[in-house]
Amino acid sequence: MEEDLNTASATGLIFEKVREVNKVLDSGEGSPPEPVLQSLSRDRRNLLMAGRVLGLFEESPARFFEEIAVRPAGDQVDPSVIEKMIQERAAARKEKNWARADEIRDQLKKMGVILEDGPQGTTWRSDV
């Protein structure tokens, strides 16, 4: 690619197209005419292709919801606990205690938390 991909803009365009498709599907005018059905089919293919570029739609919705259902209700981690562990890891990194920093990262990973280190510090997200 010659230019960086503007992920936010690409995602926005995907959702804009989804809204357009939903508007047609929700119009309540019965079955759309053949040209509209062809357009919807083309839009679906294009949305799936764009989604694959962004790493979306990689898993079937049924599989995703099955995995969510299997996770115990008490499996959610308190964000304040995560933040405390991130601070402890930052202190270990500052002291160049790489083994301890890696240990904390591994503990968080087992808890379903993914750390992302960047210029602005460490952020986290759930691995679900």
C-alpha cells in the first residue's frame, strides 16, 4: 500500500453502508425488486471483502455467541485490578525487571486481558 490505511474512516464507511442496507431491508415494502436485490447482494460481497481487510467477520456469529455463553458470568475482571497490575508492570519495567513485567503480562493474558504498549503508555482490551 502506498498510503496508510485510515482504519477509523474505513470502519465508518462500512457502518454507513450497513445503515443503507438496513434501511432498504426495513422499509417494509415486501420483497424488493430484482435490481435492488442484486444491489444488496453486491453490497454484501463488498462489505465482507472490506471486513476481511480490517480483520472483521472472521468468525461466524453463532460461534462468537457460543464462546461468550461458555464464559462464566463471574469471569469478568474488575478494571481497577487491571489498572493496578498495569501500574505494577510499569514500575517493574522502569526498574528493568523484565521477568516481573513479563510475568504480570502473562497473568493478565490468562485473565483474558491483552496489553498494548504504545508511545502514550499501556492500554488494555479484553481478548473476547
